[in-house]
Amino acid sequence: MRIVSWNVNGIRAVCRKGFWDWFQQERPDVLGLQETRAKEEQIRDDLPLPRGFKGWFASAERKGYSGTAILSRRRPQHYRADLGVPAFDAEGRIQQFDLGDFVIFNVYFPNGSGVNRDNSRVPFKLAFYRHLLYRIQALRREGREVVVMGDYNTAHREIDLTNWRSNRGTSGFLSEERAELTRWLETGLVDTFRHMHGDIQGAYSWWSVRKGVRERNIGWRIDYVLVTPGLLPRLRAAFILPNVLGSDHCPVGIELA
């Protein structure tokens, strides 16, 4: 089972940049998209899904902002797109997709940078992390296995971005953001890419759109797929696809037996 996550930075824009060619070639069983930046009716107009696939969409109340979508061959036993907190739910950042044998969360975590790049949204971001972890932990207490994929908007370790020294004061690499992600891992959630590949260098999933930055691989790894330990025996691959263009992020994913 191939599960793929991609922050597309605007679903309508990426559809004009070869998304469907890539999708037909990749043919994931479940594809989670973040930052769709469109209302559901707009997305459906631009997403003529291939036979066998169905779409689920969570849009932000604000036009052209945030949003998530899941395209899947499998139908969920249960589906919801909320955390029960109005401030979070208004931004369409989460989808909970229960496939029976495990639950997938497709998530677009907030950026901590405010409109003036002043880190003013860091408290909102950390609160979102904590509320989502409460939900995940509740499922785990019920004995459920969980996959959490998406744009986490945090580079966890120095190895996860090129210029870590100059970004210590930047949202995405602040000590409190990294500590929150550490807390997630300390609960037992596993970073599948590091689990499979160790401390490989230069493995990034986001690059600035400035000219030449991506070509020189000056990037950040902020897109992850975390899983509960019970899924590790089924884990066959964890990957980043940096050669897939169309967004400032690239797809990441896993394969489960």
C-alpha cells in the first residue's frame, strides 16, 4: 500500500504544472494534499479523478488559504475533518481517515510566522500540535495504529535543513517548535524516513522559490510521515521525491505491506 503526502501550494496551480501526469504515473493508494488553497467546489472542478479514486476535501473559511484533500482508492470506515477547536477547524488543516486496520491523519500544520514574519503565530502552532497529539493518543489508548502525514512546518534536527545556524530564530526551526516535535517522537511515534535511512544528508522536502535554491539543494525537511510502532513490521519503504516539481514542496511517503 503506497501512501503519499504532498503540499501542493495551490491545487489549481499544480494541476497546470503536470500534477495529473505525475498522479497517473505514481498511482498512490492514498494521497494526502496540503495547502490546497481552494474551496471544495473549486477543487472538484479541477480534479477529474481517475476511475477507482474518490476525493475528500477540507477547505478553510478564508478564500485562497490553507486546506487539505485526500484522494484514495480505499473508502474510509469513518471520516472527520476537525479537532473540535473553532480556530483550528476554520483553517481546514486536518483530515482523519479511518481505514479500519489503521487511521491516517492528513495534516497541514500551521506556520508560526505571522504576517510580519514576527513568529507571532508560534503559540497557535504549538497549541495545534498539542491538540492533535491528544487526539492521536486517545486512539492509541484504544489500541489503534496511526499514520500522521503532512507538512509539519518544522525541521526537527540540524540535519533537516541546510542553513541551520542562520535559521535558529526562524519559525520552523525555533527551539520550542523542535521540542514539540521531539515530544511527539518520545510518545513512540516513529519518523519513517529516518527509521529507514538514518542520518542521510541533504534529504529535503521544501526549498525557497528563489532562483537556483532548489537546484543547489538548499532546503528544509519539514514534510514527514510518522507512524505508531505497531506499523513498523509492515513498513517496506519511506521516501522523498525531490525531482517531482510543481510546488515549493515535493512529495514524501511510505509503502506498507
